[in-house]
Amino acid sequence: MYKVMLVDDDYPVLELLSEAVDWASLGLTLCSKHENGLAAWEQAQSEPPDILVTDIGMPKMDGLTLSAHMKELNPSVRIAILSCHSEFQYAQQAMRLNVQDYLLKDLLEPEDLEKLLAKFKSGLDGERQLQQEQVQMKHLVNETRELRKEKSFRDFIQQPLLSTADWQKTFGAYGLFSPGEQVLPVIGFLDNYGTIKHRFDSDQTLHFALSNVMEEMMGSLPLRTVHIGYTSRQSLLLFAFKPGIKTNVHDQVQQSLRMISRTLEQVLKIKMAFLIGSGCEHPEKLKPMLCGLLGAVEQRFYLSPGEIARWQPMQVKGAGLFTLYDQASADIREPLIEKDEAKMVAIASSWEKRMQEARYPSEEVRDWVLKLLIDLRLKLHALLYQPSSSSAETLHKEIAQFDTLLELFQWLKGQLRSFLHTREELAPVSRRREITEAYQYVSLNLGQRISLEEVSAHLHMNPSYFSRFFKKETGYTFIEYVTCKKIERAKELLDQTNRPVNEICEMLGYDNQSYFIKTFKNQVGVTPTEYRG
């Protein structure tokens, strides 16, 4: 609604107009009323009105002076002069101030003022709509220009470089590769893309919001810079510079990137990490450099949020991550069984740090995390008698979306916490500590032969007493429970992996494959091969 200010030193007139006019039905709101021009002006500086209705002759500041100040503050303000004076000179002064109407108090009816206010509102509506259309048109023009620029640079990177002269001309249109100048390329990676994308509702909204902020910044950077929104996750920045001994272009580029980082955090609440390439004298050298930056998947994987680093062609250092898998799996499985969240997260963090230092190939790390979650899920299933909540394919898709080690392990820790909370909610309940500990022992040792004697010794109980005690508390014998859990695990492995039956038999601590098959058929009704088929 548009805001109206009433100003008149004649208090009864002020009250009459404020009460007689139905402001809401006109789509207006009476924001304030004042008995002198100075008080009105002081209020207007913090809350400028869209419409001013003012008397002329007032103490401290007259209406014409107030109107002049209002026009300086808001050139589109609508003003109506309300006065007892009919002299022509007042009307002349009002017209010079572009006052929209001049009303005499002696002849004024509230209906006349309402008609005038309705006319003012209609004019303001028209101006507002025109401004919105102009803004939309400007955005459309800017978006079209940006899309053309992005397409041009994608073509440069992805298609063969047939005509150097044509590309030299194209770059010249963006102020690049002027005589004696080089171009230093930088790639920016959006951190936590998945989270940010949801906050902006769509890739397109995020893309254009980022491009708009970047374009507004380009003129304030120390070097002439061109921004290209290459993808929703990646931005390219091309810095033009003249090489020289006195100027360190990398220092200037880092200064620019820090300015960009601060602005993106302040305006869009997003972080971006950067890799800085090398200076290029001509388009033929720029093309492979841009391809190298865009292909820096391994270096990107180990960048911290907001980090600014030099591009290095080869980043993979470590190898053989899976040789450490059994150790890691055992490390993390133990606090999961013990329901120790702090310990479980600390162990995950220690493995994250170990990978950060060793720089294992990113795909190997992703496969390692996927295997860990699948194995833990199988363990959780065996412990809780619950079906898995997500397939291996779903987990793989989720893992593939993370660009960095940090994002991947933040997600992994969330999955581990989810496993732990699921276990707390769904774990078998027993009033006796000994039964709970027996359940845990079996879950941790399904890959071994588990005897009644060793479990009772673990619980410091007599084997015969423990056997009777377990049957009384659970309704089935301890051997029946172990067999049930092993066959449940076997079904999971048959469903989720391609391991042969003999290997699954060994994994579950069975020495005799025939005995395993017979036990499986007794429990399930079919052989392992028939179950899988």
C-alpha cells in the first residue's frame, strides 16, 4: 500500500481529514500526520511518503519549502497543496515545484480529497508497473547477453580451434588479449552445491544469481576481468594483465578472489574455492589451460571450502586404500555396536584426515565409502532384524554428487548417526544386560564360529546356566539365534553382492559348504543358489 503524510497546523482540519477518508479502501495507509513542516520533514527522512498533502502557511517550515525538500528526497512523490490562500502567486510556486494539485480549504469536501488520492494512486500504479517492466526487460537483456557469452566460451573450450583470428576478435570484444597483454584463467568451484541448490530452488535461479553478483563486481577488481558461468557448479574468471617485473599478477588475482569470496558470502551466503592457472599469451594456449582447470577433479576433491590454490596437473598420490578397509570397517563398527556416537564420528574424522594427507584417487575414496556403508547396513540388518532403507544404487547416486572429500565425509557422518539412531530405536529390548551383550557379541562375530561356551565365558557365566537363561529370556536357544543371524546375513549377501556361495559360506564361519547349504534350506526353504536365482 502507498503511504500518505498529512501536514497542517490547523488541528481540526488535520483530524477531520484523517478520520473522514477511508484510507484502506483506496489502497492507501496514513503513515503520519504533523502540525508543522519541520516535524514532517524529519519524519520523511526515515519514512518517505508516496503522497504528501500539506498546508502552505505553517510554523518552522512552510508547505512549499517542505514540498521542495520532498521532491529532492523522492522525485516521484505526489503532492497536493491544501491552503486557505487563493492568491495566484501561491499556485504559481506550487506549479514550479510540479505539485499535482492545489486545493482550497474553504471549498474542500472529503470526497474531493478522496478523488484526488485515487488519481494519485492510479498514477503511482502505472509508474510502478512501468518500472517493473523495465527491470524485467533489463534482466532479460542481461540474461541473453550472459547466455551468448557462456555459449561462446563453451564452444571455444569444447570445439576444435579452427580460426585463431576469429577467436582473437571474439576475445577482443570482451577486452581480452589486447596488444602486449596476457590472460590468466581461474576456475571457481561452488562449495556444498547440493545444499545451496535447494536453497535457491533451481539450478537456473542459482546460476543467474551468481552471475549477477559476479558481473556487478567485475568493474571494482584491480584487473580487468571477465566472468563466465560455465556450469551451475563452476565459474571461469579470465584476468587480463600486462606482464612485468614490478607487478606480481598472482598477488593481484588472489586479492581479487578474496574480494569475490567475501562478497559471495555476504550477498548470497555461499562459498567458492578457486584454482589459479598460468598466464596465456594467446587463445591457442588458453584453450588447453581451461581444459586442464575444468578437468582438475582430483585437486578439487581435496580443496577446503573457500580455498585459493594454484592449479597442479597431477594430484593423485596415494594408492591401495582398500588394503586398509578391514581395519577401518572394524574401527567404525565397534562404536556403532556400542552406541558411542562421539567415538564413531571421531574415528570417521581420523580416516578423513588420513585420506586428506595421502591423496587417494577420488573414485577409490567414493567406492571405499560405498562399500563401508553397505557392509555396515548389512551388519545393522543382522543386528536389528530390519530391511535396508536404501539400495546400493541409491547410495552410489548420493555419493557421486559430492565434489570434495569434506562434503563426502560430512554426509558419511550423517549416515553413521542415522544408523546409530535407527539401532537405538529398533534394537531388540531385553531387561537383562547379559542378553544385550550376547546379541552384540554375535553381531560382531558373525564371520566366526560362535559357540555357546565362548559366549558364556565372555559373559563370565556357566555354559549350562547361560543356555537355560537365554532360552528363558528369548524363547529360543542360543544356537537357534546364531543360526538365524548367520542365515539372515547370508540372504543379504546373496541379495546385495555377486559373491559365490562358497565364499559366503567362508565369510560366515562355516567350514563345510554342504552343511551351510543344508542349514540355509532348512531356514529359508530353498538352497542359496535357488534363493538368488
